[in-house]
Amino acid sequence: MRQLRGQERVITANRQTSWAFADAFVAEDEALHWARDRALDAGLRSVSPGTGAALRLLAATTDAKAVAEIGTGTGVSGLYLLHGMRPDGVLTTVDPEPERQQFAREAFRAAGFAANRARFIPGRALDVLPRLADGGYDLVFCDGDRLESLDCLAESLRLLRPGGLVCFEGVFADGRTVDSAAQPAEVLRLRELLRAVRESQELMSTLLPVGDGLLCAVRRG
């Protein structure tokens, strides 16, 4: 059946199978499996293999030397970012829970990354980000409090060099972002984020259908 422009297409079983295949296509090593197990034990949701692979690719494409990550978790996304970054690159990762960051340290070490490849900063993102250098980062990955998404976007734009990338994880919110039913404040904030990024004259953006949705945007020069 022909679809009109702008209408949402039905998610067919074949398309769901294709998305599952895309995740299964990504091979994960023991360090990633270990970090995922720690996240599961802690009740945390990690990025999917497909999302991780996309982050790794983006870090490699930008030849990233300095990356800021909001939401360390147990190190799953950090491992993917480090694998994509330059050998001399440094990941600055922020999380309010130092215990989680300790798991990430162990995962990074198990993957063979030297201790100086990652800088761990405990604290709330909006307390820490203002202390980071203007224009000092090639990529900023946001996987923190959805209610703070717009504030994190503003801080990310300050942190990024021209041509740098900002990425937001989980913008589909398990399908609730496009659900017409009444939604909680965090979903409404995600809708505001999507609108702000799409309409920004400072950004060139796309929405990747990996994991729970990865919103990516390049800061124009």
C-alpha cells in the first residue's frame, strides 16, 4: 500500500528481524560481555551492540582524540567509544555513581586500555560539564537524565569544536516518543530535544534507528 509523505510506516516483522540482525551482526569481546553483566546486575540499561558499533564508527570517522560521555554506566558505551578513538585519545566520562565508574575502570583495563585513556569524573552532568573546556571535544555522547536533555545539548554545543558530533541515546523511549497518548515529562522533553536539534541552524542532524534511537548531529563550522 502506498504511503503518503510524512506518515509513519508500519513496522513490519521483516523490519524488526532486520534490526535484530543488525544488533547480532556486532561481535562483542569478553570485556564488553563482562561490563554488560555488571550493568544487568545493577539494573542498568546498556547501549545495544548496534548503537555501540555506531558510536565506535562515529568516533573513528571523526578521528576523535577527545570525547566526553555523559553517563558512564558500567563502561559498555565507553568501550565502544575508546575502540573507535585515536590511540592517544582520552575519554572523559561523567556519572553521579562512582561505584559504576569503578566497574567501567575494570572493563577498560580488561580490554587493554591504559589508565590514562579515560578520565572519570563523578557528579551530575550539569555540575561537571560547565567545568570542561570550550571547543575542546570532537564528540559528546549523552546517555544521562532525559529531563536534562536540552541543557546537555546547550553544554555539548559549547564543548564541541566545529565539525564535532553530539549524540543522544534512547530518543525513541521504547516507542513512546511517537505515541500520541499522554506521556511523562521525560518523553515530552525528548520531543523538545528532537525538535530543537532538527530546527537548529547550527547543527546538521540525523536520527539513527539503532537500539532505542540514536540522535546524531554535527556542529557546523
